[in-house]
Amino acid sequence: MEPRRVDTSIYDRAADGTECRCARVLAREPPHRVVFSWDISPRWALVTDPELTSEVEVRFVAETADRTRVELEHRHLDRHGPGWESVRDGVADDAGWPLCLGRFADLVGARATS
């Protein structure tokens, strides 16, 4: 994700270095939240029509001086059209948002202890 900008792209980088634009930043309000599109279809192909994409909002809620709760909402999944349930099931699977949030927690935890 390009820093400090809205309407930029989010890229997924594979182990071989190839990149795929998979989302667009829709709102950015550091340090409280970021909202981005989910530009991947039920067939796991890129979508270019914004009317056929869902939205992901990630909120960062300070609970104490050294503890932040991360809340993730993936909404408007039905915009993906026929087969949208497979998107819902894929992101809810252990290899979907739970995996991403776990990796984020590990990364932030590693930075907090170093």
C-alpha cells in the first residue's frame, strides 16, 4: 500500500516477486482506520468494475497505552454477484482473514519486543 494516499492500489507480492493489484484504498484515517476495496471475484480473478467489488474496513481501537484492538469488517460481499458466497467462505476460512490477522499480530508483536 502506498503511504499517505487514498485512491492508490494495494498489491499482493508473491514469493517470486511478481505483484498483483488486488485492492484500492478508499479511505485512510491514521491511526484509526483504513478502508479498501476487495477487487477479487468469486472465481479469484481481478475485477476492474468498482460496482462489483466489496469493501474491507480495518479499525484500530486503543484500549490502553500498549494495547490496540484490531477490528476487521468485510462488507457488501453480495456486490460480487453470482457465487459471492464463495468469496465470503474463502475470506472466513482459516487461510483467509484469520491468517492475515494472525500474521499482522505476529509482525506487530515482533516489533513491540525488539
